Amino acid sequence: MKKIKIPGLLALLTASLLVFAACGGNGDDAPDGDVLNIAVFEGGFGRDFWIDLNERFEAANPGVTVNMQISPDIESILAPQLAVGEMPDIMVMQPNFGFMISMTQNEEFLDLTNFFNNTEVLDRPGVMMRDIIVPGMLESTAFAPYGDGRIFFAPLHAGPMGPVYNITLFEEKGWTPPTTWDEWFAMDAMLDDPANHAAIGTGTERRSIFTYQGIHPGYLESILWPAIAGAGGMSAINAIENYEEGSWDNPAVRQVLQNLARMGTGGYLMTGTVGLDHTQSQADMMMGRALFIPNGTWFVNEMADAPREPGFEFAIAPVPTLQASQPRFVLSSFGGVAIPAEAPNTDLALDFLAFMYTAESIRAFASLADGVMAVHDARTVAAAELDPSVYNMMRAYDEGIFMLMSFAPIPPGMPIHMGNEIFDNRMTPLMTGAITVDEYIAAMEELNAQIRAHIAANE
């Protein structure tokens, strides 16, 4: 295997959002086996960064060829390949894809602990990989899923999520994003004033406080988890992450769920929200029909060509708290790069991973994907390349406390995905009044009991 080289000295790396990547290759018929096969989920960050990264990696390492599959539908494309043992060397995936969950449950990824603890950053002699990652990420269950400190997923990017708003509108109106839920709901009264209506077409429309990606309610995680952390502390989040008894039947959690239910049943939700997909709801928000929508920094790139209110500029506010004295939190989006333990090209995959953490790659991710890498100083390194709106959204970290949320893995044999249960199956019914807060909590406590029983049976 060739020793990977970096052209020139590259600058430092910093904080940003993640993706999942797994390694395994089909390069048996290539000279010296120097073929890296990668599969990428094409989401809001697009494909340009990956094309650029692959080309630069090949240029820096003559004789290496990178083959890439990239698609918004990569899960269905890749699943049959994995079923017959044809794994790519790198997979940039969503953590909730079925095969990612299964491979995590079965501990089928390469242990990256030594890579982070004992590998120098390519353009920072003497600095270990662990030292450049956003603090707290490698210790979380998102990247060390088994609770024993071993790292199996490598952060790629990290960015704030939460209530996105048009900062230009707020500044023009003299509005301040609400810091408490009482202030949040109180904003509704001022939206009756015709002077605050949105210009839509040849007329005007009354704005609503909130909308979300109706048929994709998982976006509401950026509201729910920071709200619970603010109300009950990170101990309340940790209890939920570990399926503890009473973790949902908790007064702080109950109050948060009551506010989410009120958002829908109280008339604060934009009309038609629950039937919209992500691009439709996001387009409506950008045109001014709603003040806030849950999202992250990829919003900028994903909706780059969408019409919007004049002067529209993205910003993210920390989620409101129950009381003004409580701390506000900002949920970070994340993913990870993983290497299957049985992958034939693990050395080359690790070289590629190290190359991904160079300053040149950080700047490329900023300029080509409007994203910020999961390195503690990435915002500084890529300041010149970042879209001003993305840079502005990153300021949410200056106003709220950085947090991650990731459930402890469930042993194989339990067909429960907590994200689906919490959001896809129950959040819209809660917000439309189809189920009550008590019914929601009871359902989650029952699921937790089933999971605890399954874990105990597998110990």
C-alpha cells in the first residue's frame, strides 16, 4: 500500500456536521489493489465536494483510483450489493439506514480508536487526530456507540440545527428571536398586524410562527432535544438515550411535549404544514409564510435556487426554554465515516480519511458544500470560503450550548428505530391532536420497557 502524501502545507481544521462512511472494496482486478470504492448519500450538501476530494486524493497519490457511487437513493442502490458481500470501501450514509443500524449492532465496523489517538494530522505535525475534533464528539454514543470508549465512526462535519429564521426580516422589524416559550407564543399576536404580513405574489398573507417538513417530521429533533435539555438538563437527554424507566414520564419532558402539541393544536402552525415535503415547507418559509422552520446549515445549499423574500438571510436561534433562567442548547447535526472491519482496503481507507481532515479539504467543504467540518477551528480556517449565511448560522453556537443526541445501540433482533417511533409515527399526531401528551408518553415508556427487556435478554 502506498504511503499517502499531501501536496504542500495545509492549514487547520474545525467544527461542523457529520455523515457516515464505511469501507470495503472491489478493486481485485486493479494493479496493486489501489482502488478505493466509495458510496455517498447525496443529501443537502450535494456532490461537488466529493468529486473534488476524490480528484485531489488521486492527484496526491499516483496509481490510486477512486470509484464513487453517489445518489439521493443510495440506500436502495447499495442494500442489494451489501447483501451479497459487495461492500464499498467508504460509505457516506445516513445513520438511520437499515444496514448502518445492523452493522453497528453486529460490531462490523473497524475500530478507529488508534487512528484518532495515535495518527498525526497530515498538515499539523505532532498533533493527533483526536485533538482537532470538536470537543465531546468522539466521546458521544454517536461515534463511540458501545459505551466503552472505542471509536467506530469518524466525524465529518458538525453544524447547528434549530429554528431557522430570516434575520433580515427580524432586524427590519426590530424583532428578537424568543428566548422562552412564553415569548415564542406571544409573537403570534403581532402577526395580526397587516404591516407584518408577507408579500406573496400580488397580495399579502398573514405569517405563522412555525412550520416544519410535514411528511418528514424527523426535522423536529432540532426542537425537541434542545428543549428537553434546557428544561431538564443533559441528564434528561442521557436518560432518554439509554431507555431508562421514567425518562419520558418526566415533568420537564412533559412540559416540552405540551408546548409542541400546543404549536399545532393552538393554531400557531402554518396551514397545510403536515402535508408538505421538506422542499415545499422550506420554500414557503423562505417566502415569508412562517417565521421559523427547523433545519440546519445544509438548508443554504439545498435551497440555493429557491425564491425568497427580498434580502432573505439565514440564521439559527437556540431553542426557547421554559424559564428565562434555564440554559439554551443547540443540537448539532452529525454523521460519521466508518470502515467495515472486513474491508480489503482498510489502510487506503484510513489514508483517505486522514486526507479528508486537511485544511484544504475543510475549505473545499465550505466552498463546495456550504458546510463546516467537525474540527474545532473549521469556521476560522474556512471563513473566506463559507457562504455568509452559513457563517451566520454557525453563530448559534455562540448563543447556545453545543449538544449531540444519539441513542445507545440495541442488540440485533429488536425491529425498533427510535427516531421513527418518536417523530415519524407520533409527532404529527401529537401536534394535530390525534393523540394526547399522556398517550405519547405512555407509548414511549412502553417501547423503552421492551428495549430494556431485549437488552437484558441479550446480556
